[in-house]
Amino acid sequence: MSTENNTFVLSLGGSLVVPNGGIDTQFLSAFNTFIRNQISSKKRRFFITVGGGGTTRHYQEAARVVRGQKLVDADTDWLGLHATRLNAQLVRTIFVDIADPRIIKHYEVILKTDKPVVMAAGWKPGWSTDYCAVTLCVDYGIRQVVNLTNVDQVYDKDPKKFPDAKPMTNVRWAAYRKIVGDTWTPGMNVPFDPIASKLASELGVTVKLLNGRDLVNLARALDGKAFKGTTIQ
């Protein structure tokens, strides 16, 4: 199923919606206004996946505290998946008058809709919402994901650990995958996860990664203009 050039996949990081266990209503209000303006002024459509954010980490930590370290990855992954679905439902409610009432969470079926906003969440263990975003590109004929995160750019190594880490403006998938590795673990905190990166690399999907709080910068990225962030292709 192909779409017009004015259709975008946004991978909305849960860290923007629920940064540390509390919902960021200030960001959501600004995001709400931004998306509505994009739709009304530029006739754009958006498929939006939402991550689990602080909700995921708090539930996973609670399970570990009570159960101990005997949880398998599938158990903690399911907690994260349900967190993404809760967050997606929240964002869909914000756009209730313009969003499809259904949230994509089973990716075997392509949703037929002409609504300007379509929400998506996690599917099953081993699939992050980044992976789901790339899958949406495949299903709806879209060639790029705009990844909204809480960092400005991708670095050549973890800037929290290495003061000499350098930001990258453009990077090839092969080089990026060397940085993040090949293994997905529940609650993993990387700019774009390893499994999604592998799929995007194989399919030729481009990812634009930027700080989602800077909505002026996001507008430049959507317009195909120079923006502060990292393009992975």
C-alpha cells in the first residue's frame, strides 16, 4: 500500500511522553498544536508509534524487586509493550477528533484509513516501537522514519561515559550498527535500537533522529531542510 509524499512515520520516544514516571503535559500540548498545524497548513498525515518511557522502566523495576532477578526477557518485554499501548492510547485521546479510533498493535493486517493521525504501539516481545515504525514504512510505502528522542544527535560513543564523544550528522547504517550492536534487550536505551536498525538497513529506510522537544527543528526535518540531528541511511 503506497501513500503520498506528505505522509510521515514518527517514532515518538516514550521518554518525551513519560520522561521519569510523570506525564509531560507541557510537551504533549506543544506536540498537539504542532501536529494539528502540520495537518491543516500542509495537508500532512502521520503514523505515530509511541514508546513506553518511564512507565516501562518503573513497571519492569517493580517486577524485578518483587520477583527477584528470575524474570525472563519476554516477561519484562510484555510490561514494556503494554506501557507503549497505554501511552499510544493517551496520545490518540489527545487527537481523538482527527485520529483513527484503532491503535495498530498487530502488524499482520494493514489498516485501511484516511485519517490524518494513526497511532501505533508495540506488538510482541522482541519488537521495539522503533522496529514497529520501520514495519509501518514497509506496510504503507513510506521511505523514512523521523525518530523523536530526548537527545540532539547520535554520537560515535556514549557521551555520558566518554567526554570526547563526537556527534554525527550523517552516518551509514553499517557504521551506526557497529555502535549499537546486534542485540535487543527489554528497556534498552539507545537512539534507534539494533533490531530495527538491521531491518531499516536491509530495506533501505532512512531514519532522521532529533530531539523531539525542538518542534521548530522537527518542522525543518519534515520539510526536507537542514536540521540539527542525525540522518542514518
